Amino acid sequence: MQSPIKKLAVLTSGGDSPGMNAAIRSVVRTCAYMDVEVMAIYRGYQGMIEGDFVLFNARSVNNIINKGGTILKSARCQEFRTPEGRKKAHEQLTRAGIDGFVVIGGDGSFRGASIFHKEFGTPVIGIPGTIDNDIFGTQYTLGFDTALNTVVEAIDKIRDTASSHSRLFFVEVMGRDVGHIALNAGVAAGAEEILIPEENLGLDRLLDSLKRSKKSGKSSSIVVVAEGDKTGKNVFELKEYVEKNLPVYDVRVSVLGHIQRGGVPTAFDRVLASRMGVRAVEGILEGKTNLMVGIMDNQIVFTPIDEAIKGHTKIDRELIRVSDIMTI
């Protein structure tokens, strides 16, 4: 049975993440392979409302698989949160003859797509693109692996200075609600302590850990802190607390910030984006809708977008145990 879908659109929304361009490329080239027209929507849902569409072909996505960010740009669109804004977007899609779309983004982007689908019935498939790895229904989101490697490389460099000057560094990484980056980067970089939102370490235990490190002969220490950690109000308060209670330490803070979001995507993220893009287009042509593609046990799977939004990822308890053993 031939699919009624003749023209698809692709957009990126929310925060950028490495691998988004590889996913755009995959969607566009899969459409070309399936003989389906594809429109690129610039500036996310804002561009959808304004009709900022460009017809793409297979050659339109040359040489972007290795680029960070998103060539389609992104924007947070308050107007799309309103029924009036979504109605404008639907009118633009209808005028352009677009039968469905693939959205690459995080939970906010998916929430908007799900509401839009329920209001107008437009077929939609989501591809999870966020460095935080905090989307339910997939073991890995696009950009997580690249961000993780960026953080580890940065901590390795900070370690050089910490060792040279016998300092303690608090390194804050992204992770407002989840500690996947902090935990994995902390283990990979050999951090002496890792503070994540899922585990309230407490200030007393932090001091005890640092005392043990000093007593065991360590001349420098790295503490990786997820930005959403509850141990202190913020990483600078942690610094002040340690300086006050353990004056033996010369303490510094390094906030990595948005450096974690950019950069050349890793091979893992490029391959994952390519696989997700192919399956997203195949799925929508098969009549699937309001679903997100994800990866579980190296298999591409579909999860209802509403479940992906409402579900919660779980921190790797085994990795926490490994971290505790490694900090001896």
C-alpha cells in the first residue's frame, strides 16, 4: 500500500546538540531515497508559524554530518504555546502541502509536537536531541556522547593544573535535573567525588571524602558537580564551605557552561543520528505518528511522545558503585 505522505518537513527545536545536523542529513536523504519531497523549516516552531520553509534535496545536506549546532537554527517560540500560534503554523504547513514533519529536539519540542498532532492530526515523529540524555524511551540522546567527551577532555586539562598547584577544583557541568553527564564524565576522568541531583551527598560527607583523599596522599582533587546538584546552593557556595572547613585546600571553580553543547559530533552521535533519521522517515511513511525514535539495546525503537515526555530516565546505580570504589 502506497503511503499518502508525499511531502515531509524537518525542523530542529530547543537547545542545540551535536548530531542534529547528522539527523537533518539523514531525514533529507531518506526522503530523497523514498522519493518523498522534504521541506526544511528554519528557526523551529517560530519558522513554522512564519512559513520559513526551503525545499531541500539530497545535495542540500552535503558536508554537514561533521558539524555541530544546527544549520536550520533553533528558537524558543512562545507563540507556538498558544492555540492561535499553532493554528497559524497549521495553515502554513497546509499552504505548503506538507503532510507531516520530523522534529529534532528535547521534551519541550516534543510537548509542542504532541499538542499540535492532537489538535490537527498532522503526522509527527520526534528524534531526541539533547546533551543531557534525559529523555525517556532511549538509552542515548543525540549529543550526549559528544558532550561527554568534551567534558572529559576539559577535566583532563584542569587536572594538569590541579596537580601542578596541589589544588582542589570544583568543575560544574550541565545537568539541571539529571546527572548523566556528571556521573559518566566523573568516572571517566577519575574524579575524587561526583555530585548529582539524584544523590544528595550532603556537605558533611563531601568534607569526609575530601579529608580521606588528603589523608591517602592525594595532592590534588577534582569534584565534578552537576548544575542541578542539591548539596549546596551552587558550586561557588561549595567552594566557600570547603575553604572555611578545610583551609588546607586551595580551591578553584571551573564552570564549563555552553562549551559542552558545541563541537564536532563523535562517530557514535553521527551513526546514531543517521539510524534515527532513517527510521523516523520510515515510521511516518508506515503511518506511525506521535512517536519518538530511540535506541534500546542497540535497536531502534518507537516510544509514544507522551510517554517520552512524562517518563523519567534512571541514573546508573552500578556506575555510582564503581565511582565509590575508584575514589579510594
